[in-house]
Amino acid sequence: MSAIKKLQGDYDLVMVGRRHVEMSLRDEEMAVFMEHPELGVIGDMLSSLDFCDGMMNVLVMQESRGLGCGAFRSDSARVS
């Protein structure tokens, strides 16, 4: 956390990743303090008023799973 706090004010946009797995014990303990659990632990910390007065733009990328080849094609785009 101290390494992240050292970056405070140096960037306009921060991109963080969020796992798509069950919460670990540590995550469950941190959830009590989180305002926006959908952002994940780090995303929530960066978006809080305690960090850059809440003026940090945070982009959270969440891992997807279970998508196979062609999963984003519409029915009209599929070749028969």
C-alpha cells in the first residue's frame, strides 16, 4: 500500500485488475472497510476520498472466464 500511496498525484488514470474468483479471507476482511466492493480492494482504495481527495480516475478490468471462440459474434454474423 505504501508503494501505491507514493504515486499519489502522479497520474490522471490508473488501471487495475480484478480477479473473477471467490473472495479470499483477506478480501472478506477488507470488505468491511470498502465503499465500492465492485471495484475490488485496490480499486476501492484508489477511488476513496483518502486518496487524491477522490479525484483519481480508476479503470477496473475484470477477468472473464468461460468464453470460447466466437462468443461475441451475433447470430447474424455466424457462418452456417
